[in-house]
Amino acid sequence: MKVTIQEAAEKRGKTLYILSSDLSIPLQTVYGWQRLNRLPRQDYLDLLCRYLQCGIQELLKPDYAL
């Protein structure tokens, strides 16, 4: 899976710094999801989706094309 939180945030005029600050998530954690392609826990995914007003499919995309 490819984590695309930064793309989703930028579409809504947010940076990863603002996102982490607004959601009280350490910036290192957010960068880990984005740069290291680590998957957020389900509770964080739900929180991110509510904050960014998007679905999980916008935040997580397969690494392969069908």
C-alpha cells in the first residue's frame, strides 16, 4: 500500500505540520506514515478521514496497477 496522506492534505490546503498539530499526532508519526509508507492504525485512519473529509481509499492506494 502507498500512503498518500500528504496528497489528500494538500488538496484541502493543509500541510502535514498543520494536520499533526490539529489532530495532536506527533509530526514524526505523520512523517513516518508518509515517507516510510507505514500504515496508520485503524483509529488514526478514521480520525484522518474525518479531518480530511475523505475515504480510506484516498489515503491508501495499492502499489500496483490493475
